[in-house]
Amino acid sequence: MTVQTVKEPQVLTTTELNFSGNKKRIGILGGTFNPPHLGHLIIAEQVADQLGLEKVFFMPDDNPPHVDHKESIAAAEREKMVALSIAGNPLFRIEECELRRGGVSYTYDSIKYLQECHPDYEIYFIIGGDMVAYLPKWHKVEQLVKMVHFVGVARHGYPRQSPYPIMWIDIPLIEISSTLIRQKLRQHCSIKYLVPDAVEKYIKERGLYNG
């Protein structure tokens, strides 16, 4: 009989972090959420569990600076779907600062605002491997890396390398994307088990992504 050993997820760091015992460890998962899907929820839950975060804020953007806007829908619709996705999990909440501010949603501006409003937060900003590769192009990234701990989640096809300090979290590889879901909806294919049931129902009721 062959015995297989299951390895526990490991947290890999590229920098030594100093944790402030008197601060609240808060995760932020930003994005367009167009639409939100189960991959977002799994990532948020796994990162929170492995890093011992008190909350994870889902932060929908209003007008992303680096995304093709052709398939984007109204921010209010995306916000509603995020709310439906995280309902029932007390660990999750919505952060609306980018939606309230409007305009192009630069992460630097949002983090600066949150730190001013909540100086007791120690912020862990969660990004996928594709965004890690894009970090050198982020607005004011040199200042931003001094304001947050970047948490990287591996994504197929992207290396775990960056000129900036990144905490890498090992989680199940989730090959679900909003692009895939929009494509399936245009082709009138099922998205069941790709998004929460409440989100699937909302999309169908509102006739989203059918164009």
C-alpha cells in the first residue's frame, strides 16, 4: 500500500515583517468583481485563515486604470453582487471608498484614505500572480509598498518573482475568472458552481452580460 503525505499550505515570505501587536490585521481584496466568483471567496478565506486576519474587505473599484472597460457594467451592479457573495460570512465586508470617490481607482489613494481613517489598521493587500507581475506599472507603487504588506496568490503561468516585497500564500489553484464567466454567459452556458447561487440568480434576473 502506498501512503501519500499531504502537505499543509505554507506561507512563503520574501521579506521579514514586523507585526504590530496593537493594530488590527486587515486584508483587502480589490478588483472590478465583474462578476465576483467563488475564486475570490476562496482566496479571501484562505489568506485570512493563514495570516490570522480579523477582517477581509472586498473593495470594488469604480473605474479601474488598467482594465478593458468594454464589458464592465455599472458599479452599483457589481457592488450588489459582491454584497450577495459575502453575505453570511462575518469575516467579510465591503469597502466602498473607491465607489464613493469615483473616477479612476488608484490603490495608493484608497490605502492613504484608509490609513487616515483607520490608523489602527495593519493592511494586507491581496493580489493575484498576474497583478504581482504588473506591480512596476502601478501608480505610486514605491510609496505603496511602504504602506501595506502585499500578499501574493499564485496564478498559473506567472512566476513568484517581484522587485517588491511580497508574502506568498499557498492556496488551491483556482482557475476561475470573471472573463471566463462573462464568456459563458454570452454563450448561454451554465455558470453554476462558478459563482454563488445568489449571484447567479441576480445575473439572470437583471439580464447581465448577455450582450
